[in-house]
Amino acid sequence: MSDPQPDPAVRQHVLEHRQALVDALLEWLRIPSISADPDHADDVSRSADWFVQRLLAAGFPEVEVWSTPGLPTVYAEWPSDDPDAPTVVVYGHHDVQPVDPIELWDSAPFEPFVRATAYGEELVGRGAIDDKGQMVYHLFGLAAHLAATGRTSPAVTLKVIVEGEEESGSTHFRQLLLDNRERLRCDVVVVSDSGVYDRSTISVVTGMRGMIECQLDLRGPAGDVHSGSFGGAIPNPATVAARLVAALHDADHRVTLPGYYDGVVPLTDRERELIAALPFDESRWLEGARSSGTDGEAGYSTLERVWARPTAEVNGIWGGYTGPGGKTIVPSEAHVKLSFRLVAGQRNEDVMTAMEAWLDDRRADGAVPAGIDVTATFPRIGVRPCLTPLDHPALQSVTRAMARAFETEVLYTREGGSGPEADLADVLEAPVVFLGVGLPDDRIHAPNEKADIEFLLKGAEAVAYLWDDLATTWER
């Protein structure tokens, strides 16, 4: 890629509207749109209404609130005057995480404020970067795009969908997409709910892992029994649970479910080179993990493990007596909570089938003896993984837009977390790309969440470049 060159007209427009962006975000952040708390349902609705008004003020001719059995989603559409222009769906969310523990906040979470830092200024408040700040800069980026080009409509047909339940699992989002599939038809989906590698290493996310949760319930005797009278002569559910947990991985830390790795899209040599090129400080990373050492699947680096390899984690294991002192029993039951992070090429449904087959194998090899009943339940289908190839034209457009805004080379990362992006890709049958400017120290989901104002402005600038780039390079 040639040296990225910013557009002076775009940059000037963004900088001239810096205070307007900050003021708008401060206003929105005062609405405590916590989707996980039913007591804040009205606030989530108020948040949706606020964004509706901002979209109308930005010029969108079509803006609606889409109701769900849960909380509202905002939809907006602005057709391009060019009938051959590509259609882009911009996804984000306007709900926020709970604020607990409240005592760790330096200020009231929904009384946002701006403060000076060694790098400039940052805006502190719940939702500042996740995700209200990133939705606000889309509005200002669009305004800069229109002002710099003299257009009366975007260079691409824009459709915006901003949901109100992302922070509580996007429970109704897939069905909402299915119900509105035709209206949401598009060529590409742009997600702005992500970040860059660090302040000096600008990057674009290319994929996210999926996730599915499972609970194993083990039942033995009809009630707790005396371990002196029956221990050693009947099977113990807690012991069997420990055996199952131990059998979940082999000596190389690979998950032992049959067929678990079938279809997994491997890292290419180029992807591994790009990951290795990142300035990864493992000791510092371990500080964030509150751990003294790394561990995981043999043959892969730490970043490769958390970004591009599937996992199985034991989230909890319990059973029997756990109170003070002792209680000499064979417990009647034990339980294990598991979560599986999935990568491109894996299907959530296949994991459910593989778990049942794995349990059958454990019954056959005696790890689950007669007298122990084990059931596996999956509370929901979970979220699917998504991945955009490095050479995809839409990803290259995002890369060029970010490079122009930040005036630097752009690298690539993935995210180990999970979201509704795969539903967007599956239902809309369109590639998903990420344009996000969050920083690792923005404390998303934690007390004192913040957004770097300069990075929000760079996000707006990148948005302005992206619509032009997609319009001129996209081939239908």
C-alpha cells in the first residue's frame, strides 16, 4: 500500500465539529440504557429515541424504531443517488453494561465528563466506547463525507441498525434480522464495536470467535449418603465430574470431543506472520490476565490461541458439601458449567452433537459408571464465529480508510470474544468487516469506562473515507 494520504477537507470538517461530537456523546451517555436490568427498560427506550432524533438531524430520510419482545432496535436508511452504489449496513448497539461495582468508579457512571490525559483528552462514562461513542462518530463521519464531496446523499446506500440488547446477549436480534431480511439486504456489513491493538499499533479486526455454553448435571444416589457406610462402594457424582473435566483435554491441550476440529479454518502463513509482527508483551498481557504463566494448545502462540483456535473452558464445578468444616458424605449430585469458543469452520450445532457422543464414549470407557446419570444441556444456541479473509475487497477498503485517518500502516487482529456478527453474516449473506477505534485500556465492561476523544475523531475520519472507497472500488 502506498503512503496513506488524508483528505484535508475531511479532516478539517471533523476537527471543526469536535466539540459538537463531544457534546452529543455526553448527552447520550446520561441515559442509563442498561439492557440487563429490567428497571432500566424505559431508559433503553429513551436511548433509542435519542438516537432516532440524531439520525433524522443527520439527514436520514427513513428512521424507525423496531420493537422486539425485549428492547428496541433503531433502524435508518439513506439511499445513494447512484443506483449502482453498493449497499452497506452499519451495525452497533445503544445499550450498555451494568455499572457494578459502583464503588470503584471515580465518578457517577451516568454523569460523564471530559478529563485531560498525557495523550490529550478522554471522555469518561458508561458506554463511552462500548458502543455509543462509536455510533456517534459514524454520524459525524457521514457529515464530513457529505461536506467534503459536496454530495447530497452518501456515496453508498447506508442502512444503520443499532440494537438495544447486545449487552444482554442479543436475545432477539437474530429473529429481528430474519424478519427484516429483505429490508436489510446489503453488499457488506460494517461493525463498529471493536478496537485497535494499541495506541501506536493501529489494526483492523478480521474475525471473532463464536461461543456456546453447556451444563453437565450428574446424579447418583437419591440423596446424600454416609461416606463411611457407602463410600468406595457406590459411584460418587463429584468424583465422576472431576474425571469428565480431566478428560475434556488431551496432553496437548486439545479438546477431545469427537470431530471438534473438523472444518476448522487454519491460520494461513501470512496470518501467522502478521500476528507475530504485533508488539505483543506477554508479561504485560499476563498482568491483565492476573496469571503467572500461559498454557494452551500445543503448537500455537498465545495470541493465536485466543484469536484463532477453538477452546473448551470449565467455568464452574460444584457438588456436595462446601460449607465450613467437614461433612462426610457421598453427594447425590454434581454439576459442571462449560463454555466453548469456536472459530471459523465450526458450527454450534455440531458441538452439541459432539458433546453427546463424547458422553457416550465416557460411559463406554467407564469414566461414567453405572449408577451415575449425566445430562448435557445447552441454554441457547449461542453465537457463531465469523471471519473475513485478508484479501476481501471490503476489508481492504476499511484498511485504506483507517490508514488514511491514522496516517500509518494498518495491521490485523482478531477478537477472542463473541457477538452477533456471525448472525449478520449468515442472515444477510454478506461479509462483515470491522471499523473500530477502542483502546485496550478503555475499560469496557469495567468501572471508569472511557473513550479517547482523538481516537473518536479518527473513527469519524475513517468513516468519511470508507464510503468513498467502497463506492469507487466495489464490484457487484
